[in-house]
Amino acid sequence: MCCAKRIKRDVARCCALALGLYMCSPAGAAVDDHDLASLPMEQLLTLEVYSASKFVQKVSDAPSAVSVVTASDIRVFGWRTLADILRSMRGLYLNNDRNYSYLGARGFLRPGDYNTRFLLLVDGYRANDVVYDQAAIGTEFTLDVDLIERVEFVPGPGSSIYGSNAFFGVINVITKSGRNMSGARGAVEAGSYGARKARASYGWHDDDREFLLSASSYRADGQDLYFPEFDTPAQNNGVARRLDFDRVQSVFAKGSVGAIRITASHGERSKGIPTASFSQVFNDPRSHTVDTQSAVDANYAGALSEQAELSSRVYWGSSSYQGDYIYDYPPLTVNRDGARARWWGGEAKLVSTHFARHKLVAGAEYQRDYRRDQYNFNVEPYALNLDDRRSGIRAGVYLEDEIILRDDLLLNAGLRYDHHSTAGGAYNPRLALMYKLAPSTTVKTVYGTAYRAPNAYELYYQVQGEGGQKANPALKAENIRTRELIVEHYLNADTRITASAFHNSVSDLISQTIDPADNLAVFRNVDQATARGLELELEKAWGGGAKLRTSYSWQQAQDDSTGATLVNSPRHLAKFNLAAPLPSTAWWAGAEAQYVGRRLTRQGSAGGYWLANLTLSSLRLARGMEVSVSVYNLFDRGYADPGSVEHAQDAIRQDGRSFRLKLCAAF
């Protein structure tokens, strides 16, 4: 009852905040902001997207209910990471274990899953690593969010054009260019928990050439955190001190000449582990992880004729992970766990409109994972526990056809065949029919399948003993079959409603469990699961640039064999985002509220919660100067995310109220 009263009180506060912003942002408020926040709604809601079909198309023609976040949204709402951006989108929710961020969609977020069921693209380049298949979305993500032009999220199965990992959706991060960030620019920020950050960028462009170079550094001291599971005098009464630190450095370069574009990035993050995961000694200052990612992507796109366009890319990627975990065997020992991955690949794609009323897409991809190495050893006294060295290949061919059956009826049909060295071959189709029921209403029906090949970590990682895990080379690929009905309706030129109903059937779901025979974790194809749900979203814009996006999701995900609701699967999600210019000033307000319903944990449940964030930003503090002030978890709500099998904590407490001050300058 107390929890229900608290949630109702938070709802009232969020509504009051939103109403206040709405009342002080009249539709005619004048602003001089030429980015997407100021576009009329009829332009904003017919924005073109690329990620749904691998060619540019109107949102209304895409075979999915695509969500788009722009650079303007990132600035106005004060989002700090890709995880912040994604959690604002319809149907998505986050988990954080105070080391990594994890993404859930439509009721699915499995224990031990490093975002392997989402394909992460950066300018179309596949950014998932090749040991864990991890899509990095927290501070471990390589890019500074100031370099993001837009993020497209395509929910639903995408294996018909992208192959493995496009299971629950495709995330495509489109970066800025020298044209977007011309000249020298810098940013500094400071915030709660000793957080500070600096970025320096330089961009240049002329008619058909452009270049951007940027470097960022971020440090946070973090908090001293209390965990009741370790509340004994021998374990510092459950308080982890100076173990929540976060240190990130990254560089990014992007250049283009005519039809050729080259992008390079490198990032390194060091993060303390306050939770004593994997049965470690609690509160040892040496416990931390280091993640490093590098990539080089060269892309060509040019017209062969008026009816055909060829694009191709070659790329190289690298990732490494190293974790120091402390155990008292005795003696007190540093156990070093790690992975090194290297890969290269290429893709060629042809888009043709040679045949009347058809847009054909044909493509082929090849990727060579020439290092997928995992290791584990005790530092002193030295003892080798794991030295696993692998390589692998993934290859795929795909064909897609967008057919205009009638002026009001569009068919999108695609099929892809993939061969993966660890999972064999797989065919995955997608069929989508888009019917314009009326000039203001489009109805979409979508059917598709997707798969995810087991990764090297799930297949081959094996370390005996405390906090250990067993290998399972017999793992099979998991599969999903999706049916979805989508309705997009324009109430008027500045208001759009999107509604979707979905049904997902997952077979051979790979889950991490504890084997009671030896108390070791192991991945197995143990689950068949079904998820069904409804999603509703309202978008509205006002003439002065104010913009509203709000959504509600109801979802039910359950184990087919038991009928039980899946762990970490909220029944209800709600999102609210309102950006508004404050009258007679150069200031903007970005108000955000999010609700995540109750979730089951391994031993109980984590209660539902409302969060509110508020950002005030000035676009013209002085010539070339911008400033913003953000408050996160505005009402200081206490909440927790479910812990995974490697944690003693059934639920892990998250941050309370925090602040950030940011100053940007253009020279």
C-alpha cells in the first residue's frame, strides 16, 4: 500500500511538472533553432529512415514502427549515454548492475545477456564484438553522445537483412560529420559523485569534402554503496568504498571525399566493481574491469545509373576485456579474466529501381573473426585456469523487394541466408504489408523470423571453482517468430498516434542457469517463451518548437513450459518527454518521466517505480556559448534493478538524485 501511495505521489509530481512546462510554452513562442526540434510536425513525422530496409524510405513506408531520436533531443533532455537515449524509446527498458547497462525489449531481458539480442550499428557498421556479441550502450560505448546526429531503433526481427543478433531490434547510431560540427568546439561538464568530462572537436568541410576529429575524457569517483548482503564487521559492514569509479577516454575521426567515407574510433573504459560479483571478496579496491574497443570502417556509395546504386564497405574491429576479481583461496589472490577479439569483413549491396514499381535490394556480407580468445589465470601465485583460442566465420546473402501493388498498398518482402561457423546455416524471411487505409491512416502487418547464434563466451568459457562457469559447446542457435499489427494515424498535421500489437514466440532460448550438481553457471537451450503486448505512442508538435512524445506499453512474457512470468519482465512501461522553449528567453526545458512496472527477480521481485528528469538549456548564453543544467531522478526515488546469477544481491540499488552542469563553446 505504501508503495502504491508513493507511485501515485510521483505521478502527481510528474504531471504537475509537465503541466507547468506546457503552460509556459505557448504554441507561438518564437525560437531561432534550425534543427529538428523546430521542424513543422508534417516534416518531422515524415522523416526518412534507413535502418529498417537498408535504403532510405519514409517512416510510414518502413516495415516496422521505427523510433527516431535526434541530436536536438539528446541536447534538450540532457542524455549522457546511449543507454539514456534508448530507455526513452517506446517499449524499451534498462537494467544496470553498476558495471554494465543492459537493454530489454517487449518483456525480454535475460540473466547473463550482454545485449546480444540487439544488433548495434554505427553508421551501418556492425559494432557487436565477436566474443560476447555485446552491444555496448553504457559508458563503455565508444562514442561521445555529442557526436550523435540521430539514433534509429527498428523493433522486431531484422535477420532477413542483417543476420544474427537482430533478434529484438536493430539500433543504428548515425554520427555527425564535419559539416554538422564545423570549426573548433569544446565542452566541459561537472556533476554529482565527482563526475567531470571534457570534449574537444574540430570539423571542416567544403563542397564534397569534410572531416571531423574529436576526443573526450570522462571520470567519475562514484559513491560509497551499502549492500545488506555483506553487512558484517569483516566486510566493512556492507559498505563498498571507492569502488564505483568510472573512467573513459575516446577518440573519433570521420572524413569523406565524394562517395568515399572513412570512420575510425577508439575507446577505453575502466570501471570499479562495487557489487563483489562472481563470489568475490567484498570491498577490495583492486576489483575492476577494463573494456577497449577500436574500429575502422571504409564505405563507398555511388550511382551506377539513374536506376541503380552500389554501396560497399570494408572494416576492421578490435575489442578487449580484462577484469580483476579478488578471491581468498587462501591466500588473497587476484584472478584475471579476459578476452581479446579481432575481426575484419566486408559488404556489397545493390539497390535497383530498374523494374517498374519495384525497389530491389541484393547484398552479400562476409566477416572473418580471426581472434576470439578467452583467458583466466591467478596472478600470484600464478595458475592458468583458461586459455581458449578460437576463430570463426560468418557470411550471408540477402534479397529484398519493395513492391508497389497499388497506390495505397505496399509490400516489403525479404529473405536472407546466413552461415555461421558455430551454428551452421539459417534462413530468415520478413513479409510486411503497408496499406494506406485513408490519407491520414496507415495499417502495417508484419511477419518475420530472426535468429541468434551462440557466442564464444556461451560456448567455450570454462573456469572451475568459486564464481566459475562451465562450457557448453552443444548450444544451438535460438530463434524467434514475430507477428505484428501496426496502425499509424495522424489526428491532424501536428499530431500522430502509433499503435502496435505484437506476438513473439521464442524457441531454444539461451539462458544462464546454475547447475545444482556443482553450483557452476552454465548456458543452456532450456526455454521456450512467448511474449505478447500492446504499444501506444502519441507525438505532438507546436509551432514554436515545443514537442511532446509519450508512450505506454503493456507486455506479457512467460515461460511456455510453466506459464510463469519471465524474470526481469515488467508488465507495464510508460514514457513521457516534453521539450519546450521558455517564453521570452533563450532557454529550453526538457522534462522526462518514466515508469517501469514490478519485475520478478531470482528470489522475489523489484518494485515498480517512476523517475523524473529535468534539463534546462540555453542555446545563446553568449556568442557561441551554450549551457545546460540537468537534474536526474528529480524526486530522489529509491529503486533497484534485478541482479543476475553472478550477484549475491537479488536486486541492485540505483542512483538517487544527481546533477550535471554542462558548458559548450564554438569558436
